[in-house]
Amino acid sequence: MAIKGTKKNKFVKAWMAEHVNDPWVKEATRLGYRSRAAFKLIELADKDKLFRTGMSVVDLGAAPGSWTQVLRQRLGPRAAIVAIDCCRWRPFPA
């Protein structure tokens, strides 16, 4: 008879081991992004020319904030960025 929760525990451990060794996670950490998702936005922005300096953008479902970080970098100081999420997340330094 299997111990309850064993399969889930193995899955979580395997996912965590893969996540920690992921090169994109390591690069995101090195560059100070809150998650590897930042690279997906950068890829989309470069491919489709999404951003123009000074744009106004609403980031819905913003936690943990890596897309908001990219928006701040790409849009410049004159941009208006509103980041909203129902989960709590760390604010950015002023």
C-alpha cells in the first residue's frame, strides 16, 4: 500500500530540482528579475515591437513582478505603469 501524498511529494521534489538547475532561472537571478518570465516578455517585445518610450501600460496579474521590471526598463521614466494582482507581492524600491 502506497503512503498517501508520496506521488505528489516526488513530483514537487523533481520540479524543484529542475527549476533550480534551469539556466533561465539562473540568468533571471543574476540579472535581478523576479522570475524567468521576464525573458518571455523581452522576446515578445523584441519580436513584435510592443513598446514605445512613454507608453501607459496596465500589468494585470503582475505578481511576482518580473514583467513590471521589464516594462520599467523598456518604457523609460515618463511611462505610466500600473501593476495589479490579487496576491501580495513585494513593492519595488522607489
